[in-house]
Amino acid sequence: MSKHAQQAAIPANRMSRLNEWLVIVLFGVALLTPFIAQVTGFAADGANDNRALAPFPKVNSWREIKLLPRLAENYVNDRFGLRGQLVHLNSLMRYSLGLSGARDVVVGSDGWLFYTADKILEQHTGVDIFSSAELESWVHQMEADRDWLAKRGIGFYIVIAPDKNTIYPEKLADYPRAAVTRIDQLAARLKHSDLEFIDPREGLFRAKAAGEMVYTPGDSHWSERGAFVAYDMLMERIRQRYPSVTPYSLDDYTISHGAPAASDLAYILTLDKKLVYSVERMTPKWKSHQIERQAVTYRPGWGWRIIENKNDLKNRPRLLMFGDSFTDYVLGPYMLYETFRDPVFTHNNGGTFNFNLVDEVKPDVVVVEFAERYLHLVPMKPVGFDPP
């Protein structure tokens, strides 16, 4: 090789070595960055897993030693540095392609999000419906509960909160709604029962046709307007027994638009700060009747929390409410809890109620609200049920 060629090769070799070192450094940075982020706390805010993270590994006996590697791996996988940021980036990229980054959420038309847990899609598409025996069992248990309460002079009302995909099926075109679903079967069967059954679908469809958004794009629950439709229909039925109870009307609220109080599905996707919605907000014009902060308590043998309200509506019937998040979200706090005396709320437990609370609370009215998604659960004899 000529002297000139040798001199030319020296810078090339140096550049090659520089590139090699650059690759090594970049590789080391890529390996160390998550560790540094975790140690410094930069990545402390993890992803919205909507689940409990794996606990610190602990073994209680020598037999469990063999489980330690897997427990340690689960713990580290749930907490490695930048995990939340990477999960968020993955979810954002998938959403931009019309895909979901979470198992229990699907992305529908126009970016609308839909919840899929609790057999919602199976019910929506007709894969999961009542058998004849299941339907009769559901109705008979509710009638038995009604009769038990009636012997104590207590009114019993059932409200179904339709799933979002039932009211906006066009936003979920990839999963066509079946001709008959569980809520259809139940509504048809209860036409031949004297149960006080409130099915707000017709009212919700009317409000939707009038241009009202009765569910919102990023949340699985009805909007404040949607909740009010159900409240209005429920109160119309209750006033047949308690005509002195005056329900609120839309004129009792200040209507404005702004960010929703919650967007649970956007939160599950870690996109609650990216997906910004403007929805109708209903602010009560009246001064709240609540005179004490809500008390959250528990009872032996009943795993659900019990929310006890104190208000100044001393001449109103007292309410015991068995519901779920459709009540907890807005129907209760802004509507029912401001209409009845000292309301008490706990979960509907899939239709297996806690009637020990009836003896304790001594309500005049018991309202049960079921999210449509929970109709696949089998109601059983309530806790504290003592048939004559």
C-alpha cells in the first residue's frame, strides 16, 4: 500500500472506531436510562394499569423458594423505569391507528371508546343471552325481594342503565348489535310482571335524536344529561306512590359546557390528558341539602362500601340505593341524594342485596340500579332475607 493510501486509511479507521464506540455508548445509555429514571423517581408515575401491581416478592416457606424468580420478575416488570411513558406512547400510537392499547377497551368510530369487560360485547352481539330458566329465575328473585319489602311498607324500583354501545351502536360498527339482547329479553318479560321496572332506553334515544349527548366519547357511563333522563323517568314512577316528592327539572340546573368530570376509558388507555372532550355540564342552582360529609362505612359479611348521606330533607321519604358506578357517578350525588332524606348507597352486588341494611336504615323506598353489563350475573337470595 502506498504511503498516500496508508495516510488516507488512518482517518477512516479512526472514524470506524469512533462509530463503534458511539454504538457502545448509545447502547449503554439505552440500558441505563430506565434504571436512572427509576432511581431518580423520574418515572414514578406509572401507567394507568387499572389493576393492583405485583407486590414485593415474599416467600413464607422453603417450598415457595422456587416461586421467587417469577415473583421478582413480575415485581420488576411492573415497575421498571419509563414503563409508564412507554405504555403511554404505545397506547397513543395504537389509538392514532384506530386500535386500543388495553384489553378491556375498543376504539369505535370517530375515536369513541367502548368498555368490553363483563361480557359487554358478548351481550351486545347476542352471544350471551338469558336462557328461559335464567330469565325466570332473575324475575322471580326480584319479585320475591319486592314482596319482602312490600310486607314492610317499602316501595321497590328497578332501573337499568343501558351500556353505551346499546345507545350508540353506530359508533361500534365492527360489532353489530343483535336483534335480541339480555335487556330486550328482560324488558319483554317484565311486561307480564307487576315489578316497578324503569327502562330508560326510549328516553335516552329521544334525547339523542334531539341532539343531546347522553353518553360521552371517552367514558363508559351516561353523561349528566343521560343520568337526568333516567332520574326523570324514575321519579315519575315514584311520585305515583309519593306525590308530595317534588323532583328537579332541567330548569333547576345551570347548563354549561366543559371537560367531563371523568373519562374512565381514556384513563385506562393512559390518554386522559391527551383526549380532551367538551361535554354538557349540569350544575345545580340550589344550595346543596347535604349537611354533613358523606360517611363511608362497612358492615360484617358485606364487602362493598356503604355511603351514608345526611341532609336537611326531613319530610321526604328515605332512600336506600343499591347501584353501581352509574349511580355513584352522577345519578346519586346530583339528583337522587338531593331528592330523598338521608340516602344510603351500596353496591347492587349483581342482584344479591344486603337486606340487613333495610332493617338498619328503615327506608321508605329501595331503588336498584343495574348497569346493563351486569345482567349476566345471577341474583340470589339477599343477605338478611327471612321469608315468612
